[in-house]
Amino acid sequence: MIKNILKSLFLFLLVISSLVLTVLVWRYERDFSEVETSLTALPNTGYGEQVEFSQIIRPYQYVLIDGNEVNGTQDISAMNTALNTELSSSEVESLQMDTDLSSVDHVISDIDAQHFLILDFMTDIPVKTFLAAYGIDYEGFDPRGNLNRAIIDLQDNEAELYLIDKSNQNTTFVNVEINSSAIIDILSSEQTSFERFSSIITNSSNASRLTSIYSPSAPASMNREMFISSMMSVEQLNQVMFLYNDYSSSNQNGITVYENDQVATYYNNETFRYLYQNKHEEESSSMNDHVTIRKNFDFLNSHRSMNSASIIFDYNSDNSELVLRESIDGKLVFSDEINNTTVVRDGIDEIYEFQRMQLRMSTQIPSQDSVELPNIETVRYDIANSDDLSLQFVTNFVLGYNMRFSEEQSELNLVTFTPSWFILYDGEWMRYEEGGLN
């Protein structure tokens, strides 16, 4: 009797142990942060994280002009936070819109007295969007126009703010109660992140210190970064985009199509590109760019499609399209191989289209592989002396990373980020390589 009871008890414990082991196996995920090669685990943000408007609507670089000295930084995180804190307590006292650029000539009339800070954005944004991102109260005013460069004149005790659009023709003057000394204190505390910048003139529209292209003169060597990538679940994203309603799926020329009466989504397994379309909406031009950008931002934020490294890269009012790009240490990430931007388009009443890459960088692998980059004068000289290129079509030079799948692929799905110069040539971003543009 006792023998049978013990046998039954043993079998029961064996079954329980088996169930526990099965559950553990089902739930098992490799934890790369514990691999002995000292891998650095990145925050597991899934589809992203909640971010502030000011984290996305931010410049890609700050440039300080102080007499004959020109210094700048593209590692802008701390600088942006400090400047945001300072400006957020200010109010617009007066506003002059659509003034000619010549009205700012006094800022550069005396080279020795020049002292101003430049905030460069990747694209034109509405003046309202800039003021909102920096928390500047403009109640009682109706700011109009756009900017892709903001200039804070620090010559006098009270700083003055000038906003210049990408045509380098129109300027908005904003009189804001800001003490120059407060901005100078911020610059002093962040001076270690600044390096020597050069002023590059490529055509008549950027021939002054206010409109010139600014870029690092002789960048230090940068590491080629390497990450282990992972796929984000298309099925989980579909559940959200379809509002947990039923949908059908099919395969068309290698692209998986999911749809019901209201929504269609598409996933390309080769490009890792996910596309959402609202069947009851249509493409529309924006009637209010600031409202459209904010609406697109709120949509991306609610779907965790951004993080603190995301930055506004482009905006097109003709189709209400907002484009974001990722960055590493403030340097923008481009790619020769796949489209790695996040794009959202507003419709007439609701969001019309949304697309992004379903590839996530999960874990960073330590790298000692440094890349020596040519100085900016070498890049400028090569373009100017090329038979196939014309310097007058160049409107920007930026340091960034080229994202590619590692040639030494393994089950870890390695992705490399190689430092490179990127040139905005005739409206298209191209990578500088061996004296030419690709």
C-alpha cells in the first residue's frame, strides 16, 4: 500500500517537473547581455518609446560663431536639453515676419564683434513648430513662415532670435526675453563637445556667414559600430493597426498583404519594410503645417514608433508627409541597402499612410575598428574638381553612418554602421566615397 502511494507520489512529482521545464523552455530567450564577450545590451524598447516633441523637432547641429572662431557640435543631446530649459520660460514680445535677409546684416557687420549661435535643422519646419518645440510662448501672435536655421544673436545683453528658411531669402525676427549671458553659460558648460567647424560656400545663396554651410573641419576617427539585429513582430503590429479586428492575408510577388474593409498593410520580407494604409482616407496637402506635423508626431508616439535617437529629417506639405531618421551619438543613419526611415502621411481626417522598418538593433557589439575620415576641404575639393559633379548643386555636408548588413553574416544577424560623409546634392542625399558620390 505504502509502496503504491510512494510510486504515485513520485510519478506526480515527475509530471510537475516536466511541466515546469516545458514552460521554461517555451519562455526561454537568449540574453545577449550575459554573453562573455561583454556585449552592451540596449534598452528593450520594443516598438520604441514615448518621447517629447522637443526630442524629435530638434536641430542636427549647433554652430557657435565668435569673432573669427567657428566651432560646432553634432552631439547635441545635452546642449538641446539645456537650451530647451532656458527658452521654455520665455515669451514672444514682438514678431516681424517675411522680412528680407538683409535686415540681419547688422549681426555680421563687424567680424570681430560677431557672436551668434546657429541651430541647423535637416528640413524646413513652421515657425510655430519651432517655438512650440522649445516651449516659447507665442500667445497673442500668429507666427507664419518656415525655417531650417535659427540664429541667436549674442552681441547684446538681450539675445535676439532670427529664423531663416531654406531659400536663405526670408527671415522671421522674434523678440524673446532671453539673456545672452544665460545662453553663453550653457555654451561654456558644453564646450568640450564642440570642435572646429568650417564655413563652406558652394553658391551665391550661401555666400554669407549667416547662410553658409557649416560642417566639422577635420573630424576625429570614428568607430565602425556593429549591432545584433532582431525582427519586430508583424503580427503584433497588425493587431494594433487593425484595432484587433479580423483580417485576411495573401502573398503577392513576395509581399505579404493583410487587409479587411478598412485597413490594408503590406510587409516585404526582403526589405523589412512595413506599410499601413487607411482605405477610407486619401492623400491630401496640408492646410496647416504645424497642426499636421503635430498630428503625425502624436500618431507615431501613440504607436511607439520613435525613440530619443529619432530626428525630423524631412517634411512635405504637398502630401502632409513627415519623415524621421535614426541617429547614433547625434550622427544621422543612412543606408545604401534598405529604406530605414519612418514615414507618416496625414489624410483629410485621419492618418492615411504609415511605414517603417521592422528591423530593430537589439545589442551592440564592442568595436575597435576605427575609420579615418577625410577633412571637409578634401571633400569639397574632390566635388569641385569632378567632371561629373558641380559644387553649386551642393547644399549640405553632414557626418553620418552608413547602415549595411555585415558581409560576415551569421545566425546573429549582424548589422554594421560605417562612418561616412553624406552630401545633399541637387536635392538628393548621396554618400561620399573615393572622391565621388554614390
